[in-house]
Amino acid sequence: MGSGRWTGAPRWVRVAVVAAASVFAYGGVVHVIDLFGGRAGPPASTPAWLSLYFLSLTVLDPLAALLLALRRVEGLVLGCVVLTTDALANGYANYALDRAGGVTAGRIGQAVIAVLAVALVVTAPRIAPWLESSSRRGPAEPSNGSPSTRLQRR
């Protein structure tokens, strides 16, 4: 991400976007490894729709990372959807399908994904004004003034 692309954006916004893009890049790598059998695959009892969802993350995770790296608001929206649905899918897999009791590695992973989802969804409205939309060139306009206007008020 070039510094010119982020001119005027607060440091916390840049850090949040880089962190989110990194999470999605990591998720994409993990799902590709899963696709090629690098980790233990899902049990045979996993519903086809759930396996298909996890397969779709091999495309959706890297796409969210790329769009965020390009400073696109669509990447933020996709990221919120992906993390939220990933937390829900992993919750289903680790609590409804997995009959193991207590704490498991899958349940810890699901909790981490859920925390990341909540963090991104909660911060998204403050990050979005600093990103570009495909429907317009330049930063998206927040409802209470442009990002530069908000900085001048402080």
C-alpha cells in the first residue's frame, strides 16, 4: 500500500486495514492448504453445504485481502460478511457437529474468528469513509462530512 494512496488517513485506519488484509491473506493460505490436504480434512459427516462454504473461502479470503489492500470499501464489506459467516460456520461445525466435550483446537479457532468478526464489524463504520468505492473515485463520503473535514474539527 503506497503512502500516497493513504494520504490523510489516520494511522489507526491504516493499521486496521493492513491487519484485516493480513487476516484474510492468512485465511486464504489456510483454506488452500486445506484444499490440498495439508491439514486433517473435515469428517465425512460434514454436510456438503458446509464443505462448499469452506471451499469458497479459498477465493473469498484472498479477494477480501486484495480489495482491502487496494483501499476498496467493497473489501471491507466482503470482509465483514466473510468473517461473520466464517464464525457462524465454524461455530456450527465445532459445537453442533463435533461431539467432543470441553475445549478443542477448533473451538479456540472459532472463538478467535468470532472476536475478529466482531472487531471488524464494529470498526467498519469508522474505517469505511477512508476507503474508495467502485461507484465513485476518491474516498467515500461519510454522512457527517468528509474524512478531512472531521480531522479539521478535532
